[in-house]
Amino acid sequence: VEKFGGTAGNIAYSLSLLNEKPHILATIGKDYHNYFEWLEQNNIPVDSVTIIREEVTAGAYITTDLSDNQITGFNPGAMKYASSYTFDGATGENAICLIAPGNLDDMVGYARICREKGIPYICDPGQSLTKWEGAQLREWLNGSHALISNDYELEVIMKMTGLDRTVLMSLTGMIITTLGENGSLIGNSEGNLRIPAAKIGKVIDPTGAGDAYRAGMLKGIITGRDMETSGKMGSIAAAYAVEAYGTQEHKYAYEEFIERYRENFGEL
């Protein structure tokens, strides 16, 4: 069972380990007290989270077998309501937005606001793909900084939009595809970068590794690294996630992260 926020909470948690202070744009139910305490303990602001007092927080219950097959039970709860965050004070110079699975109206609205304000945004549709229509998905992607997904999700996106990878690239700045133990692929108009996976001590639980990858990659982008370096930072963050049960149970200091990067890829 994941702690608050699913994908958004997992990414925010990993970013907090990387000395960042991300804002989660989401709704939460009347059972928010313990969640807020957890977020505040990890230096994650709660002022961007909207409380829906007549609902409980959205809950996902994920059963994973020894072959990593998963069955998910989901109650949308407070997620049925849009958070309607207004992005006051946010600009293309001081913000980047990753739009992860959540309330569909929010996902569409956040992209529109980002385009209007010139804020780079990354589309991460994930488990929300079953809610989209092809034309709406194409519009959402159009003008985005990047599309990130795993290889299966990318196939679904191409089928839903009726677009191949080359045409998709005309809508977004780059396509980032996570490939599990095979690392990731970052493609743009200039070609593709193969990013290797980091060395793992022991694989305990792969759930949440993709979210940790996103956090490491975002850390690279917002600190001015190139995409190859940012992708490798994602690989390092993902390695910590698979070495612990649960999606927000791993811990490390940023100095430790940097040393592990050096051991795998050289100077950061």
C-alpha cells in the first residue's frame, strides 16, 4: 500500500531526499492528518493540497506476486474532485511541472495553464490512460517538454493517438521511456540516448522505481544538467527504490547519492 499521493507522493518523497522542496498538486480526504504529518516530516509543503472533507483520500491497494504481476484495487475518493491549483507566482523561470495520474480535469487544466504561463511540463499519463480519448491525449501532449512512460504505456499511447513515435515527437520535446532493468531511452529530434540502469545491491521490490527515476531525472533538469546526466541521476534514484519494500521506505543523504553516481557513471 503506497503512502500519500501514489505517483505524485512517491516522486515528491524522492525529490525531498535530493534536497528539493516539491509541491504536490492534488486533493486529499478528511483522513489527511497522518498524511500531512508524513509530508511535513519529509520537508514537503502541504499548502498546495486541497482538503475534501466529505471524502476519504484516494486509495490504491496493489498485490504483487513473485513474478511482479500486479492486481490493483482503487477507490478514487477525494480524487473525484479537481484541486484547481492556480499556479500563482509560477513562471517558466522558476518552475517545472510533472503531470502524473490524478483527476483528469486537473491533468488537462494543468497543461493548459503551463502552456499559457510558459512553464515546461512533463506528461506522465501512467495508470490514467484508460480515462483518455485519443484526440484529448494528443492535445494534452502538444507543447509538452517531455512525455515519460514505460515501454508498454508508450505502445498504448501510440495506439490511442494513432501516431507513431516519430509523429509523437513533433508534439513533445522528448520521449523518455523507462525499461526496467534495461535502463531507459531518451529520444528527441536529434536522436536517442541509451541510459543504463545503475548497479543494484539486491532487488527487493521494484514498485515505485519508475517514480524514483522521475525524481532523479527532475533533479538533474532543475539543476541544469544535460539529459544524459539527468537520466543517469534517475537510474541512481531508482536503484535505491528497488532495494527496499514499499515506495517511500528507502532513505539516503544527497552526498551518498552523489557518491553512488560517481561509482556508476563518473563525476557528477
